[in-house]
Amino acid sequence: MRASTKTLLEARRVGLQLVAVCHNMNCRKSQAVDLDSVISYVGAQHEMLPVLNVRHFSERMVCPHCNHRGMFVWPVVNDDAEPNLEDALFSIKEWEKGGKVTSICETTSFKVAIAAYAAALLENPNKHITLQERARVLRDSKIKEVG
Ligand SMILES: [Zn+2]
């Protein structure tokens, strides 16, 4: 992530996708954040990520699955390669009919991987998308939730 990406306006300008994950440990459902509607509520100069002692929009977000208030928010970065990609454990991939595979996201964080997978599904509900830990498939959009 670029160091200069601090506000919602800047996030939108560089095309960042934010995902929100429910605080509720028994739920942990994730959803893509609609930047435009958040901006219309809190303003474009609002901090993208929570800052100590500053009220953040994610504290007021309500989970659509369990109605719990408060979500974790992460940016999902597609174009900025991280320096330690060699160590990436989790990957989200898009599979096309001809066998072409596109890597959507690679991360060492399972939470980020889950959030990015959910965001990818929301963006492309009809595409075949997998979440893998190296070669092992943990989630597959063509197979109903396994666990
Ligand atoms: Zn929830």
C-alpha cells in the first residue's frame, strides 16, 4: 500500500478495494466496502483505516449476517506487489474455462485472504474463484461452503 493512501478519497483515487470483516468471533463474515456510500456518509477526508482515539466508520458498520456492530477494515491491494511474495501462503485465484488462471491476491494473512476471497466473489459472483493455501484449496466458489 502506498504510504500516502490515508483518506477514503485517496483510497478511491488509487482504486483500492476495502473489505470489512465482522468483529463477532462466531460470525467473521466479510463484505466489500462500498467506498462511495461510505464517503457520502462520513466524507471523503475520513481516515481509510482506524486511527487511535479517532472515531472510525468501521465501528459503526453493522454486520448484515448477525447484526453485530463493528467491523475490521482492510485494504485489498491488487497492483502493488509486496516485497516478500515468495512467502505468500494464501492465494485467491480466478479460473477461466480455457484453463487460464489469474492470481487476484497473495497474502500471508489468512484473515486478509478470507476477506479478499469474499470481495472477489462479490465482485464476480459468476466466476470460478478459489482460495488456496499453497496447493491446497480451502474455498471454491463452485462448491458450497465447506467450513
Ligand atoms: Zn457478523
